[in-house]
Amino acid sequence: MLADGERLSRLWRYVFAQMLDDYTSVLHHAGISAAAQMWTEEPRGTGDSRVDATFAAMAEYLARRDGWTPPSWARLSQREAWPWWFVTDLRGLHAQALVESPSSFRRRGVFITSGALDRA
């Protein structure tokens, strides 16, 4: 998607939301150990620091939420977004995202609103 020039907000919707759905399904059906195992291997770099930072933020967020140890690759300093990434394209929501982003995202320069991680 990056190579095709897709907007990053679409990447959030089609990659990260799907990853969250997949993780939740594994967590529900196979348990915490199996779900945590999905995050063991470091994802290849994408060439975009914002996307790479988001993988790390998501891994740490899920680990803390569900009680497993975050993978060591998620703590690497190169997993920080520059420039910062406000996932929403709606600039009017950027201030809200600054406040509502979970710390694992905020520390890496990725800003989301509170509903961004909610799944139906």
C-alpha cells in the first residue's frame, strides 16, 4: 500500500485494524500465549518511520493491556515516528488525539483518538 502511494489513514484502516481483529480472534480462541506469539518476530522495516513506530506501539499496547511481555524489538529507538503521525486526516481531531492516545503510541509520535482501537 505504501508503494502504491496510499494515504496512511487508509493503511491504518486496512492493516492495523485488521491486525487488531486477527489478534483479538487468536486471543479469544487460543489464549494469551498464542496471541502474544503473533508479535514475537520483528516486522520488516517498511521505509516509513510512522508505520514502523505504529507496529511497536500496537505490540506494546496489546502486551500491557493483556498482560504479556512486550517484544524487545518494540523498544528500539528507531521505532519512533518522524514526522509525527496523526492517524486521522481530520485536523480538527488532532488536539483530541494528542490527549487520548495511549502512552505506547504517544511516546512514539503516533496519535490516535480513543475510538481508534475499538472494534465491533
